[in-house]
Amino acid sequence: MTVHNDTVDNAKSTPDQEQPYRELGLKDDEYQRIVGILGRRPTDAELTVYSVMWSEHCSYKSSKVHLRYFGQTMTEEMGSKLLAGIGENAGVVDIGGGDAVTFRVESHNHPSYIEPYQGAATGVGGIVRDIMAMGARPIAVMDQLRFGPADADDTKRVLPGVVAGIGGYGNCLGLPNIGGETVFDETYAGNPLVNALCVGTLKVEDLKLAFASGKGNKVILFGSRTGLDGIGGVSVLASETFEEGAERKLPAVQVGDPFAEKVLIECCLELYHSGVVVGIQDLGGAGLACATSELAASGDGGMRVNLDAVPLRAENMSAAEILASESQERMCAVVAPENVERFMAICAKWDVNAAVIGEVTGEGDRLVITHNGEVVLDAPPSTIADEAPVYERPWARPAWQDEVQQQVGVGKHANLRETWLRMVASPALCSRDFITQQYDRYVRGNTVQAKYANSGVLRINEENNRGVAVSADASGRYTYLDPNMGARLALAEAYRNVAVTGARPVAITNCLNFGSPENPDVMWQFREAVHGLADGAVELGIPVSGGNVSFYNQTGDVPILPTPVVGVLGVIEDVEKAIGHALPARNDEEFTLLLLGETRDEFGGSIWQEISGQGLAGLPPQVDLGNEERLAEFFVGNGSVSAAHDLSEGGLAQALFETLLGSGKGAQVDLTGVHEDAFTAMFSESASRVLVAVSQDRADTAVQRATEAGVPVTVLGTTNSTGDITVAGETVTVAELAEAWHATLPQLFDHAMAPNSPA
């Protein structure tokens, strides 16, 4: 089969040739802008490259005008520990002692709906390579998942594949999965969210960045061969203008090979430690088109690339196909000529394919790409990578927002015991063991906390036990009711989850999942969430180190709940002293239970509102981030705390149950100091609250420390060895709660959760 290969010379001589730019997602004025940049019509390859690089996913063209607010609000002091920040593959934080940590979260939503296993698996693979590209060793992953109703047929199709994909790829890489969330809501039906987070560690001096510098330096593509998978959307290859002959069968979702990536990780680390890498970029979205244009645009000279040198796994691939392919497990490096032989030898040692595909030319702002001996792309790389159109989309507070926010009386149930059992068994709060048991949590031996924990806690330095705590949180329900406050609440919860381990929060990342940016309601939600998160970061004094935006998450005209996932990284000097979320199972000791923080009648967006069918309305809990800072100070270096569990969804009831679970203990709880209404005391979702357990002989000290820190504190009662929890005159056993908590997901998904790997 012959594939048509449009060249620059041909483009000059055929200026009136029609091109399928609209099918590629480009608007009329965007196409004309490309023509103006080039001074002629684009070739097939150029049109492909501009279309993918100017897409919403790669260019942030609808969000950039609002994302600038992060940079405008960050102070010099906030960014003092950032080695790499917004705009890099991942944020990197100096955590002291020569150690640095990098983390980032990204979305792979639409591919995971189309092909759940590979969509989720390659989402993990992609975020891992972002971490690798910073010069780091990936050490752990997390996931934030959103699906339609738990009992919906399509959820039973999508969820098992997504979970199997995350577990299959992460487990094969040998990376522990240290936490995350799984949320069910009808707005995610037809548009699940699969957000993957990765954490990596490196020495400060080993930091790597994506740029092509140094005239004569070679560009080396290494890793898996390039194939036809992952050429997304209505690509250039669907048009007869771009292909002659039989129709090709192109998998729209990338196909991952975790074993190839595992070897690639080790190969990259040896390359870094050998000092043979000048610049590095992973190949993810937009493939080689992105890697070459971004490396060239960030460098100090032009670049020339020969596609004939790219190792292929399909015959007769056109230049457009090679550039747009999103085949997985590939990296692109810039290497000095004298180090090429050593680079190739290291790749050969690890049995990793590598090929010199180009060089830095020093010809200024010019990227030249050849194929079959002819020039198929000749353009300024900055116009591809950095100069996509920036849209100031219309935004306006929705007309329905005030009506939704009108305070509504939330019906409360008189029977606390019945309500508690109903709450823990709901899909919103029930055990996720049925999902997370498919993930390896403790591989590599440095996981300190994972299962049921507030945050994943990892040992970073085995010599001094320095470590990190990581949490990622979001509530689409809260954000729908008040986008600014919803983003602040996500930040507050992640910050608090990190703080209660005894870690000091140091950096923020995010993945902002919203509907169509062409909808003014959605853009208002997005803008409000960005401002809430950025302003909240300033109030807490820690930087936003990077993030990701995912738009067009909707089914038909109905957008998902606005879902800003916020991750927080904290540093703990000795992970052996990390505070756990649950009571130790020591039958010879009883504990005093304390509630830190103030409980108010706040049920807007709550789990009780959801499961009782009262409709999503009202205002979400209101958060004062100063209270979160005071809580954090209480926990740092506090050796008197035996266990701590943050209060968020499900309120005190859920935290109390999860704290006692597995300890063999019950408790006698007095709610009179919490709130005048027992139901509110148990199920309100007021922010800035933590349930704390301390040895009885340390209770007075803990109360005094909280008071001195300006944190409201209430003595709830003491634990006992009965296994019964007595609250407001009603008694329920931990065993009853646990049975209800464990049963829900197995009953819903047991038939669907057999191994679900690709055929």
C-alpha cells in the first residue's frame, strides 16, 4: 500500500488544495492563522502537528487565561522550595537534606470510557513517564475515580476494566498504590473520571528538564517502537487526502506494556546517573509531535528530525501517523555527540530500542522534519508548542446558582443507629476493599501507611527515615453548590489528611475536571474553582506546583459535577513517628477520644443529603483555612497522639467507625459538647475537624496543646473492650457497622470483577 506523503514543496505549489482541518478540530480562523505563520498552506504533517498541539488537551487554550492566576498569586516565599513548577512535566519540591520529591496528577477520562482497561492502564503509564522525565524514580501511584451510579449497567462495564487497568499496569511496574477515592454519581455516567497521580524521588542535583540545547547535540528516541495506536479522534488518516488505499484499523486508545515501561524506568535512571542526558521529554499526548516541538521550543537552537530513523512497528506509516502516534513507553532525549555511544550502550544493556532521529541545529527558532528524504514540516517550534490561540471564553454566574444555593431544611432521621448503618453501607461511604485489593500497596518496602489511611505515607530516605505524605481529594457535590468554596474544601481536606499524619504540607498539585468550556456556566465554575484554589494556596502559604485541565467532560449537553481534584504533598522527618488513622489493637489499653474543631449544622452537598434523596442544594460547609493551619501545627511533632482521623464525608460517624475498625474496641461517646442536636453532631460535614485518640494519661496534655494552638477541643469519651459504640442512648456494634460497610460493592460487582485484562 502506498501512503501519500505531502511535502513542503508540494504545499507551496498547491496552495488551493482543500484540507480537512475542521475534522481535526481546528476552526476556520485557527487554520488561517497557521497559513499566516507558514506563509503557505500546511502539509499533512504540519496540519496534524498543529491540530494536536493546538487541541484543548495540549494547549490549554480555553483555560490558560484563568490558570495565569496561579502565577500571579504565588509569592517568592511560597515558591522558594520549588525546583520545578507550573509548565514542567511535574512539580519538584526540595524537601531538605539533598532530597527532592516530584508529583503530578493527570486525567485519562475519555479513553477510559471507550476502552476501560487500556484507558486506565495507559493513564498510569503516562503519569509515570511524566515523573521519569524530571530525572526521578517513580515510587508510588494513587488514583481518583468517578463513575456513574454504582448499580448502573454501564458502571458495571466501565469500573471493572478501569480497576483492572490501574492494578494491571501499576502492579507490573512494581509501584505501590497508596490511596485515592472512588465516587459514584449519575453525572459521571457516560463520562467517568480516571485521574492518576504519581510520586517520584530524586536528588536535587539530578533534576532534568525538557529542552533541546547545544548545537550539534543529538536527538534520540528510545523505548518502544512507534505504531498506529493512540491516534485519537477523527485523525488525518481518516481522510482520502491523507491516505490512498485501504482503510486502516486504528485503535483510538493507546495500548500499554507495563513490562516495557518497567525496563524503561531503570534504563532512564542509569542514563541520568551516567550524566549523558542534556534534556529529556516523555512521549504522551500528541506523541512525537509534542516531544519534538516542546524540546525545540524550550531550547536555544532549532532542531532537525528525520522520521525515516524512527523505529516503527507498522508498515508504510505516513509522516502524519508517525508524528501523531501516541504509542506508549517512549522517551526523547537530547545527548551530546561524545555521549551518544555511551547512551546507546546503556539502552542496549536494558534491551531498549534507541535511534538517533535528529539533532539540534542552532538555526534559531526552526523545526525541520523530513520523511522519505523530503521536508514534510518546516515551522517555528514556538508557534506549535507555545503560541496556540488563547480564548477568553464567555463566563457568567449561572441563573440557577442562587436558586440551588437557597438554604433548604435537611430532613433528619430520629434513629441514629439506623441512619449510621445506612450511611456506612451506601456506595458513597462503603468499603473500597473490593477495588483496592487488586492493587499492591506495599511493594518496594517503603510504604508506611496506605490501607484506609488518611494519606499515603512513604519513606523517601532509608538512612534517616525522612518521608512524605500524599493525599488527593475532591467533592463535585460541594463544587457544584459553590465552585470557589468547593475547591477550597478539596484543598482543605487534602491538606488536613496530610497534616494529621504529622507531616508538614509543602506543595499542591491539581487535576481540574469540568464540562465544555464553550458553556458560560462551566467557565464560571472553572474560574471560580481556580481562584478558590489559588487564593487558598496563598492563605496556607504553600505553592501550586503544577496541574492538569480536562474539559468537555459531559454526556450530551449535561456536564459532570465540576470536580477539581487537589493533591497535597507533606514532609515528615521520621516516618516511624507517623500518626496512624486507626487505634492500635492493644487490648490492655484504653484511649480518650477528642474532637478537634467546631461542628455546625452543615449538610449542603453532604452524603446524608445524597443518600436520603433530598436533592443537591444549599451551601457546602464553609472553611476557614486558618483553622486548617492551626490543626496542622497541633500535629507536627506531637508524640501524644495515638491515632487521628480527619472528618469529611460522613462526618463524625464515619470517622469514629473507621478509627475503631480492627481495634477490637468500642466506645462510650458523649455528644453534648459537640452540638445540641445529636444527628448534626454525628453526620454534619463541617470542615477543619479531626477525631483524635490519646492515651488516657496524655489526655490533659493534648487538650492543653489544642487550646494553646487555638483549636476548639471536645472530650468525647473513652474506648472500651466491648466492641459496642454507645451514642446518645443508642448502641451499635463495630461488627455490625463493618458487616454493612464491607458488603455493598461485592454484592454490586462480584460477577463483573473477574480479571479483566485485554484479550
